Amino acid sequence: MPTLITEYRYPEVIIRLNRPKANVINLEMVLELNEEITKIKTNRDAKGIILTGQGAFFSAGLDVVELYSYNEKEIMEFWRAFDKLVKNLVAFPKQFVAAINGHSPAGGCVLALCADYRIMAQGAYRIGLNEVPVGIVVPETIFNIYSFWLGRANAYRNLMEGKLFTADEALAIGLVDEAVDQALVEEKALEKLNQYFSFNRSVWKQSKLNLRRALLNKISGDFMTTYEHTIKEWWAPETREQIGKMVEGMKRK
């Protein structure tokens, strides 16, 4: 798949986000990642996954440059696909470790939040949800996933300010579970996955789904109700101007 590199090593599967420069998320990546997850879910030889990126980026979030050019039909298709992917990742019944090898703001952070365990590279890299300062209304689904790990009050404060954290800061607030040298991220992710593999498979799966049931219920709402304001605000003149200026700046880099 053009946007992913998938390694079926069995019993683990490693999925690498693979788009030039920063692994930014567009419709193609969302559809391909959802297809891959669906296949792995029913693959009896695959016990779990490691999701990671390449270079200095896990994922820099949504491909704002491409999304800005989408028409109304295309942006609706993107958000529907993204919503479906997030719900499928949260409900993924097998072991899922995020190996956060670099920067992971916004949409990259969302993908990592769906995992059972997150290991992040130390150093200059940042993670968090910064959609509000960028000009994107955060759907309640995303807030519910964020607050599942951070608690509602902390998630609210951090989200409304668009805070981004280093690995050590993220570890302190429970956003990630380990902060390690970048060279060790994937190795530590595999160690954690192997630990999970040592447990009773059906017991682990059912326990995971039991513990996530309340979250799954919270994020199971109607798409249009959940994303109505996100989509509406995307087309607001003030927002288009704000994002347009950002896009022009990114194109000049």
C-alpha cells in the first residue's frame, strides 16, 4: 500500500506510516490503514500490531494542505473514514502497541491514543492535541478517547490550550507509558507486545473489551451529530482564512 509499509512477522505485524516528510494523514492513508486493520483482525496468525512511523515523525497529523483543497463531498468522505478508523482502532480486539518514534501532534496523537500501550522517543519530539489553535473543532469522540487516558479535567484543559508535550512530560501525565531513547522505541514496543502474547489470549481480549466498553459506547454516536460542528466550522470564512494562511506558510517551507 502506498501510504503504509506492513511487515507480517507473525505473531506480530508491524505497520509503518509511510508518507513523505512527516507521515501526514490524508484520505488515502485512512482508507489503507482501516483496510489493513480489518485484515489483521481476522488473521489468525496475527496476534497483535505495532504502529509506528519513520524518521523524526510518527505522524504530524492531518495533511492540512491536501484537506484544505478538498471540496465538500471530499471533506465529508474524509471525516467519515477517519471516524470509522478511530472507532475500529479503539475496538481492535488484539494487542496494539504504538511505537511513537518522533513527533506525534493532532491526528498522529489520536492514532496513538487508540493503542493499549504507547512508547515514545525522548528528545525534541512532541505529542498532544493542538487542533483548537490550528482552527479545527475537536469532535467529542476524540475528547472521549483523550480523557480515557488523562481524565476529563486534564484532557479538557490540555485540549483547549492545544498543549504539546515532550515524551517525559507525556509520561508524567499518563499520555504515554514509556519514554525511551529513539533507537530503542521499536525494540521496547516488541518487548511489550511479547509480554501481552504470554497471557491467555481469550482472557486478554475479553478483558480489553470489557474495560473499554464504556468508551466504546461513548464514541458510538451518529457521525453527523458528532462531526456537525467540525465540518461546519471547516467552511467558516474566518477558519478558511486562518487555515489558508497556515497552508501557504507550509508550502513555502
